[in-house]
Amino acid sequence: MPWNANCPNGGPVGFTNADAIAAVNAADFTQSVYVNTSGQTLATRQAFTHVAVVDNAGTAWTICVVGHIHVNPVNGTYTGPGNCYIPGWDAWTMQTPAAQAAAIIPLADGGVFPGANRYPH
């Protein structure tokens, strides 16, 4: 998968789907910078956090990892995992792992949307 055109600095050299899986598993969603619940359906909560990675050239990068969970739109209780993705890493998602879902469940909406910082930098 390539880094898409939204990433003006490109992305980590040699980054693979295996690296994306490792980044999701390393993500600490208790340190999320932004959390929101879908305004239309109230059935999806997403959390944005950052993960440090070092590419094949030895360059340090910070990438954003987004985790989704599904919640009951009536009472906000957890109903199951959604998918995780990395903004800018095209055509890739994975189911939100149980440990990451557990970290997202109690999070309150809030924070600052990462804007351009959701792409590798």
C-alpha cells in the first residue's frame, strides 16, 4: 500500500501492512488526542492517537492510528469492535483488537481533532 497524496511528506520508507498491524497493537488509546461519537447514527465511537515508528531508513515518524468501536445509539454501551485504520495508508483496515476496544469504551468525547497531524510527520 502506498501513502496517499494527503501525506505531503510521504510516509515511513518500507512501511507494510504488517507494520500497520504492529502500530495498531502498539497504540495506546488511553492517550487519545481526539474522541468522537458519530453525530448521525450515534452508533460508532472513534479515537485518534499517535504512534512513533522508525522506517527502514532509520527515520523516526509519528503516525496517527484511529480505532473504532460500535455502541448502542440509545445508551452508548459497547456492542462490538469496529475497524482501525491509519490515515494516509490507503486501502487497509483491521478489526479493532479487544485490548484497544476496551481502552476506547470508557473514553468521553473530546479533545482536538489532529487535523494535518493525522498524516505521517
